[in-house]
Amino acid sequence: MPALSQEHNRKRHQGLRRTRPRRPPGARRRTHAHERLHDVPYPAPHHIRRAPNKRSGNKASLAAQIPAGPGALEETGEPGILQVDTVALCGGDMRESFFWILHVTDAATQWGALAPCWNRGAEATTNALAHLLEQLPFPPKVIHVDRNAPEPKAKGHGSEFLNHHLLAFLRTHHPDVRLTRSRPYRKNDNNRIEQKNGSVVRALFGDLRFDDHAQLAPLTALCDQWNLLHSLAIPCRRQVAHHRHVTSRGITHTRAFDRPQTPWQRLNALRPQPPPPHINAIQLRRTCERTLNHLYLTQKP
């Protein structure tokens, strides 16, 4: 009985099975679009020759000439070891044209300076850097720039500093300055400037957007006032020790900081400076905030 039942079920399923109709003899099989693509004779990958990109090759060659590494390796305890970065004033929208803030900070004294530049172009970035170097009370020795991605076309990777315009300016006006850069995807290589982008740049501009090129001069004057306030009246601490502890509850970190001092006080301790100009810090900060609100509300649409 079991053998007869199995044979009955097999014949029953064969009758219900869907069969494909056979093609007549000599008829060609119908091919689909995705199958016809395989018949196109494509060259081998090693035979493909792309047109050379002169722009990317130029940036790559400039990057190869600039030594890469952590910015902390250049620190000697003397003023003049600078780290440079740019911060976008885009308001969360990277489309179209807008201002960027060129931010410079010194590793030893924590002296900071800001200057606006339009679209991070080569000429605009060079002019902003020249304006900031003129304001420094000490000669620059090393300029460490940010470079986060190896692709020259990637945004925010530091290509505004890798151009012949800026290199020619440094060789002409600051021939003793040594230019270095961060390694790709290593944020800690530019740690001094990265940790101050929020406490210095965003503390003034927040997330506002400035996209009116006619406001270049007022923004420059506003940054000059903010630089004076930050360097003479705002104290900051510097980390002097860091210890890592492994306990039964996990890993803990202990950090030690020095006494809060203004950048001018730190510079004066290293190199005696003439008395700074007297400023009213509260009034100057309120003036900067009023100027910022006026510039933001009077932008051209």
C-alpha cells in the first residue's frame, strides 16, 4: 500500500507541474536586455586610458612635497608653531557661495585669530592668511594645515592650502616658515585648532550663514575686534598631563591643567611684551554681538 500511494502522488504532481512550451526546430531563443549587454565587446580594464586630470595631479604633487604628520611633533614650547583650519559659515547648507572663517592658533600661547575668506579660493585664502600673519605679535615658524582626505576633489580636506598661490606667498614673504600638513583621516594631527573651532569660531558666529560678498570688509573688521577680545581678555587652560587608568569598572582618564591665563599673559611669560592696549571686555563683546546681528539681518537675499 505505501508503494502504491507514493506512485500515485508522483503521477499526480507531474500532471500539475507547469511545463515550458518547446521551441520549434530552428527557432532562435529570445534574449533579454541584460543578457545582450554581455555580448558587447568591452576592452579589458588595463586597456582603458582615462584623460589625465591636471588639476588633481597638481594637488597631489603639491601634497607630496609637503611633509605630513601630527602637528604636536612640531611643538617646541616657543611661540610661532601655528595650526590653521577653515570653518564654514553656511548655516547647514553647503550649496552656492558663502563665507568661510580662516582660523589660526598658536600651540604654545593659544593665541588665536580669525579672518573671513570667500569660498576658500586660493587668492581669498592667501589674502586672509596674510592679514592674520601681520597681526601676530611673534614671527611664524611652522604652519600646520589640515588635510583630512587624500582625494583632491573631496570637500573639506584642506585643498585651500595646497596651491601655488599660497606657496608662492610664503616663499616670497615668509621664506623661513616651514609648511606641514595633517595625514589623511587623522583629526588628532591638527588637534589644537580642531578643539578651538567650537570655543572661538562658533562662540561668535554660531550656525549663521553669510553669503553676501559685499560684507567682506565688515566681517573682517568684526573678526579683528574678536581677535583682540580673545587674545587680551579671555583666559584659557592648557593640558599639562594625561593619565590612563585601567580598573575593574573600566578605563578612566585623568587630566591635569595649568592655571587659566590669557594668550597675552602666556606670551608675556615666554617673551616680555609691551603693555597691551586697555579694553573694556564686556563692552567690546556686546559691540561684536550687535555688529554680528546687524550684518546678518542686512544681507542681500
